[in-house]
Amino acid sequence: MAFAGNCLILMAICLNSALHMPMYFFLTNLAILDIMCTSTVLPKLLQNLVGNGNTITYGGCMTQLFFLSWILVAELLLLTVMAYDRYVAICQPLHYHTLLSRTLCALLAGSVWAVGGVNASVHTSLMAQLTYCGHNQIPHFACEIPTLLRLACGSTYLNNIMVAIADVFFGVVNFLFTTASYAFIIASILHIHSPEGKCRAFSTCSSHLLVVCMYYSTVIYTYFLPGFGSSVENVNIVSILYTAVSPTLNPLIYTLRNKDVKVALRKVFSTFGK
């Protein structure tokens, strides 16, 4: 469902010229990230559930760690960029296409992917330098930094420092930027006199706000709270939410709340139905 839903979003936006706007350009990037996320985690998870074993090779674990770290940071940055897009659309609508030109949109999207890739490379290389000992078993279904650090025999001081820096920058700072954007958006909506105008303005950003709340809450629980004693079982459940449930719900959220996307999807279905 996650793969099919995000592929449909990509097809609807790419095949409909009316949706070639900054908002939908960023939505295509979100759909690609969701496809990558499910493709990184779920095939191996399903193989382990169906098969007799529940193992992963060291190389496969490091590869999964790299892509998960990349996707996680890229999606956090992308949600901040999408929040800025909604801020410009609602608070400065007359300057929307000027402030968010094609060049700037491409630069923002490229920066999101590049920064996420650099961050993943740094963390994966640091994790690869650690020595792992004991039974090499982690109480998790995917290779992520918090769980792998528990297996390390030597010092993990540098790893913990880099994780803390990443948490502050990509988690706290990003969240503050996103919150600030929505504070300006809400203030602007409250100054709209007509109820119809308020509903129209809120409907343009409510779906994105729902995705932001759902994604940030799960990521914070997984990467921030393990140091404060959150249980392993709860972390596993929450990890499922942002690796499987969130990519499945995102297409539904944007489709059900957006008339333009629903029209584009009908065109896609009618085209393939001929």
C-alpha cells in the first residue's frame, strides 16, 4: 500500500501539468523518500517474518543504516521546506512564484538530499569503525544508530557526540523553524475575515501539519527518548509507525484533503483504464 500509494502520487503529479507547482514538486520528493524508506526496511522485515531466520549480514546492516539515516534527515528537512512553502503561499500569496522560483525549489530540494546524504555518510562511517562483540543481537527489526550502539565494545563517545549534534540541528532547530512557519500561518489565517477564506487557507496546510505532527512525534520517541529509559518494545512499535505506517498514510492524507490531487488521480486511472 505504501509503495502503490506513493507511486500513484508521483504519476499524478508528473502527468498533470496543472500540478507542476512548488507545493507538488516538494510532495514528489516526499513520495520518493517514502518509497525509499519502505524499500529499505520492509522487504527484509517481511523476509524474516516469512522465513525461518531473523538475521541480516553486516554489510546489509550498514547499508540499511545508511539509507535509514539519509531518509530520516532528508524527510525532516523536507518537512521544514514544505512548511516554508505553505508560509509563503498563505502569508505572501502575491509573491509566491517570485519567492519560490524553479531555481530556488531545485536548490532547496537538492540541499535536502545532499545534507541528508552527508549526514548518513558520517554516521555510517563512524558506526563501521566500531567493534561489535557478544551475541550480536539487537532487539529491533532494523539497523538504527541507537540500537547498534548497544552492541559496541569500545568507546562510543564520538558517535554519541555526533548523534547529539544531529539531534539538535535536525530535530530541535528544524522543529523550531517549522513551528515558526505555522505560527505565522495561523496568525495570518486569524486575520482573514470571511469564514470561507479561513477554511480555504487552513485546508491548504492542514494535511501537511498532520504529517509533520505524526512524523516528528515518532522520530523524537525513537531517537531522543531511548536515553531516558523508554522501553525497547515501545521503540519498535513507534519505529514501525514512521517506517511503514507513515509512508502508507501520507498519500491518503494528501489525496483526501486535496481536490487537485484527486482530479489528477482520476485522470491517471482513466488513462490506464482505456
